[in-house]
Amino acid sequence: MSKSEADWCKKIEIWWLLRDIKKYGGYKHTTVSWGENGSRGSVSVQVSIWDDEKYARFIYTQTDNATGEKKDFDYKVPIVESPCHFGGTRHWFICTLSKNGQYCGRRVGVLYKDGDWFGCRHCYELTYSSRKVNKKYHLYPLLHTIELYDEIEKLSQKAKRQTYRGEPTKKQKKIERMYGEVFTNYKMFKIAENKLNTQTKGRNK
Ligand SMILES: [Zn+2]
């Protein structure tokens, strides 16, 4: 499979998917779409994190480009949580794809759909291009967030423990710092996005 650019794939970020789930008691049903008014497709997602079995259930129909045949998909992607040093928990998807007969099972913050299924960027061999992107580009904070999330993922898998003698470990401190950065960047993205929406509304008048 050729390397695709992650920025142009359909993707779902866990922090975005779970952002308002507490309001609904840990369960919600939502539609995620890409492109203007879902022109690049949409999927239905049921998310549940209130029970022991935490998951995102993806339901969608896909048309095969070559044969035009419609295929229905309905499957669950497990969600796991890990404790956060400063209290609370953070959530991760478990990638359920298999590559060359090997189950992936990676804990990831972002799922991509570059083929039929949602999976991690490692399985789809996606690359990021935020390094090539101008920092003033309105999507930069979002791309940077995804990169940070990826680094956090790697570090958390390497970090054997979160504390040592009651103090957060070096790795853990770095993870927490990157988390701070993730939220600042995500906020910047949201602000930029709101501005864009307002401008569009203004033009339509
Ligand atoms: Zn994977």
C-alpha cells in the first residue's frame, strides 16, 4: 500500500468523539461526516464508556469503487482508559486491524479510514505533513495536535510507571506537558474554525 497523507484521510479523534459524552451519561449516538455536508461520506457511531465494556460501534455502508456493489459494515472498536497522573482518566481506541496476519491491537488516539475499516495510522502507513505546512495555515493546530497525540502514545507505551517515589517520572512529566499542548492547540483550532464558520455565514447574507 502506498503511503497516504494522513491529513486527507477520514479520521476520528477520541478526544473529539468523547468531548460531550459525560452530558449523556457515558453513552451517545452520533454521525461523523467528512467534506461539506458529508460529501466525502459519513458514518454512524454509537459510543459507550459508562460500563466495563467500552467501545465505539461504527455503522456505515460503503460502495465499492470498482464494482459499484454496496457493503454494510457494523463493528465495535474497543475503547480503553488509562489513569492520568493529575487525576481523571484518558481514553484510547484499540486498533482492530490485522496486517500480514498479525493483529495490531495498538492503543491510539486517532482512527483513520483509508480502506474499508477504521484503523490506526501505522496499519494504513499514513504520514503527516504538518511539518510542511505553514504555521499560519488554519489547520496547523489540528495537525500538530495529531502529531502530539502520536508522540504521547509512543511515550505512554514506553513508560513502565507513572510515578517514582511519589513523584511523576520524567516521561510522565513530558506526557502531561504534551497533553497541555494538545489542548492549547485544539482550542486554537476550534477558535479558527469558529471564525471560518462566522465568515461563511456573513458571506451568505
Ligand atoms: Zn493498527
